[in-house]
Amino acid sequence: MSTRKDIAERNDRALLQAARDVLAEDGVHASVAAIAARAGVGIGSLYRRYQTKEELFQRLSLLSLDHWNEAAEQGLADPDPWAGLAGFVRGCIEFGQGSLGPIAGAIEVTEEMSTKSRRGDELLDALVRRAHESGVLRADVTALDISLLIEQLGRSPVVDQLRKQGRDDLLPAAAGARRRLIAIALDGLRPGPGPLPGAPPDEILFTGRWTDRPDA
Amino acid sequence: MSTRKDIAERNDRALLQAARDVLAEDGVHASVAAIAARAGVGIGSLYRRYQTKEELFQRLSLLSLDHWNEAAEQGLADPDPWAGLAGFVRGCIEFGQGSLGPIAGAIEVTEEMSTKSRRGDELLDALVRRAHESGVLRADVTALDISLLIEQLGRSPVVDQLRKQGRDDLLPAAAGARRRLIAIALDGLRPGPGPLPGAPPDEILFTGRWTDRPDA
DNA sequence: GTAACACCGGAGCGTTTCGCTCCGCAACTG
DNA sequence: CAGTTGCGGAGCGAAACGCTCCGGTGTTAC
């Protein structure tokens, strides 16, 4: 029961959460000092755990992928196809999956990351397929549409900015307002409305940003 | 007929458009050099027109407010309440109204800005009220919900990031995918689905970020 | 009780990037 | 062809960056 280990682990958790928050607010320019400060941890402690900024971000990506996959599995475990899909989407959005967008292309993608990412794609495909077969999801929506929707809603301009300005008093209200937007978007996924414009999006939109350009 | 004036005006337009683009990609950290470079204009030319970075951003805010108000007036001119509202929302989102979010609180709000902002609120209120009275908008959606939706969708993570990475080849596909998400969200605004979660959002969420904290 | 130790926070290093100034030069004008 | 206008960008001091390193503090072993 060494208190030392407890503190270390709590610091680690705080660091990862702070990194996600700061990343959401400042994007690629998120500074190590800002992350440490938000976590209430010294810079030295951060660098004892992660030798470099990139290593911290890679760890963060892995954890996000894990969360995505766990949420998808939980969704598949739900007997109701719509509740399962909707719960997955809500979970990913509120977790802040969109925060990682800014670092796409800025960090090296490890083998472990791409493996977990592939698994995530399969799980989401299964969720979407089941929803389609049950007729609870509008037919012209693809799995990639859902991915992009999660990324689009996964960052909240209002929440991020209020946090940056230190208006913590408004955060609960902003979170509530955000949940209403999520509900609106989810309702737009239900069957009934007319067809979506244009052709379904190409997968390269989601994967292409993480790898180097093929040419040029 | 003087070519000089023509070039100057074209440069000014390019600067403003470039500023909006760079602001969307880099947020608050958008650098003057990056804006000038994207506009294909020298830094000197930028500073001849705008004495300071803040002045450029203030001008940008004014133009965005003008666009908002003109789009709202066009929406009200549409005899179809739903088409008017939907056109307004689509227009604001594609114009990139959300790009200005990052500079809220970072620049001084002029009298002219708040006047135009107030007028924008009234126009949107009128649009929403007319849609409610015609029953084409779900009853539990407020004007503020629409404002926040525009801000949320007004920035496209995918488009911004692809542009930053120079993947211009993927931009049309990304724009198409984005339009699908907008269509989904708009469908979620139609009447029919169940009630939205929580209470309607408070107006301070939208206005509070532009002014200094009242206390502390 | 106290010496040895582990681990924390943050000052400070060199480097990069920032907002902005200033000036040489090209392009119109009369 | 001299005068004028307005362009592009090198370069300034200041600020912020990623990261190193060390004094101080609380924990452990005896």
C-alpha cells in the first residue's frame, strides 16, 4: 500500500486527462508546460513518465482507441440495435474522441495503433450493419459517416473555449447544451428523412490523415 | 480603372479569406506570417492595411456578422419557413462562421460589432419563431440551440486538417462528406423525434465568451 | 531517531516562432 | 525620365517552445 505508487498513478491519470483537455483547446500547439500545469503536476514528473511529447501523445492515442473499441463492444452487447449504436456514438463524443484529430499526422503511428484502429473499424461496421438490418438507421448512412460525425461532434467549441477562459461556472450549462446538439444529430440518423446529398464518403478521408502523403 | 486599386482590393479579399482559413486551422495561434503567405501577399502589405493583428480580426468579425445578417434576411425572404431557416443554417456553416470562435475573448469587442450581433440575434429569433409557428421545426429547439449548432458545425476538422497537410486532392471529397453531416443535423431539427434532453441553453453561453469575466 | 533514498516541482537552457518595423525595388503617372 | 505609390520580405526584440537538471520534501530501512 505504498502511498508513493498511488500518487504516481493518480498523477499519470491526471496527466492523460489534462493532455486530452489541452489538446482540445490548443490543437497541435498544445504545450507540454500547459498540460503539466493543468494536471497540477510538475514538468519534471511528466518527463519522468514520458521521455518525449510524442510518446505522451502516442499513449493518449492508444487509450482513445481502447475506449473506442470498448464502447463499440458494449454497444454490440446491447440487445437493442439502435440503443447500442446511439450509446456508442454518445459515449465516443462525450469521451472526446475528436480531440485527437489535431495530432493526426503529427505523431508516428505505431503498429499497435493501426492494429487497434483496424479492430475499431470492424466493430463499428458490425454495429452499423446490425442497425441497418433492423431498419433503425437510415439506409443511406455509412459507417464512415458515423466516424466523421463522432469526430465532428467530439470537440465542443463552446466547452473548450469556456474552459480556456476559466469560466468554470458556465461549464455545466455548456455540457447540457452540447448534449442537446448530440441528441439532434442522433435523431437525424433515424430513418425517415430524405436521402443524403452526394455519394457516400471515401474511407481515405478517415485514414489518409494519419499517414504520410503517398506522393509529392 | 487604375490597376493599382484593383490589385489592392484583390489583395484585401485574399487576406480576409486567408485569415479565415488559417484561423480555422490554427485557432488562436494563427500567425500573421501564415495568413500573409496563404494569401500570397507580403507581410508588409498586410500591415499597411491593418495596423495590428487585432484590427484584422475585428474586421473579419464584422464581415462575418454582416454575412450572418444577410443570410438571415435572405432566409426570411424565402416564403417557405423551413427552407428559409435551413438555407440560413447551411449558408452560415459553409461560410465558416465557426472559425471565429477561437478569437472570442482574444480581441476587443467594438460598439459596431455588438450592434450587429444584436441585430443578428433578432433576425434569427424571427426565423425560428416563424418556423415554430408553421410547425416545421421541432418545438423544443430554441434559437440558441441553432446558434450553437452553427458554431459546432461551422468548423470541419477533416477539411481543416487535410488543408493543413496539403492534401488538396481530398478536399472535394471532404466537403461532400461534410455536407452529408449537415444534412443529418438539419433532419434532426425537423419535428417528430422525442424531446431534447435537459433545459434549453442559457443565452450567456453564446454572449459570455466575448466579454470579460464579470468577476474574479 | 536518523541516514539513505525516491520522487516531486519548477527554474533555466538553447532554440524556435512570434508580432511588427523598415527599406530596397518594381510598376504606374505626368 | 524623375516622382510617387505600394509591393515583398529580411530582420528586430520579445515571447514561447521542448526539454534538462537540481534543490527540496516526504517515505523507507534500520
